[in-house]
Amino acid sequence: MSHKTIAIPYDVYESQTHLLCFIPMGGVDKTSISIKLRDYALHISATRNSPDTDDGFVCIQHECYRWEIVCVVDLPTHIDYDGIVSTLSRENILSILIPKKTHPLGDVPLTIES
């Protein structure tokens, strides 16, 4: 079989201070998970391998996706990139907490030229 790649779905939630992404990673090799930050986007990839079977078994129905999975989450520019934290749950849900940059509210100084 040839090498394939598939994009997987994800959910994004927003609060006043953070974005929170949930990405289902069921069946992936946990050591293959890669999370990279490039061009204002998170690039997540991992590998799902075919299960090991005893000799003599041949797949007659193949609906579960195997090979590489990818997910690209576009991010707004007002993100605190140094504060991003990711966690893989026991249920194999990858959560990525992304803090927003905070800007103090207040008056903007005005200079009046003479």
C-alpha cells in the first residue's frame, strides 16, 4: 500500500484570555506525535499503524484510517506563543491551551502639533 496522509477534524474554543484546541488522536503511536509552530499556525502530525496480527490473517474490510494524520490550526496574530501548552489525555484527546496576548486598556496619548 502507498503512503497516505489525511487531515483530521479538531475543535477550537475561545475565552477572553485563551484559545483551547481539542484534537482526537485515537489509535496513534504516541511517540510519533509532533506539534510545531509555523507561519501563525500549529502543525500537528502523528502516525496510526496497522494492528499486529498473527500470520495468516488478511484484511477483508479496511475502514479504520492508518498512516500519517495531520492537523493544521490557523492562529490569530495576538497569541502568546511562548505560553502554549499541550496535553494528551488518557482518552487520547490532544488539548492545546493557547494564551492570548493581553494589552492594557487605557487612554491613547494625543499629541497636538502647533
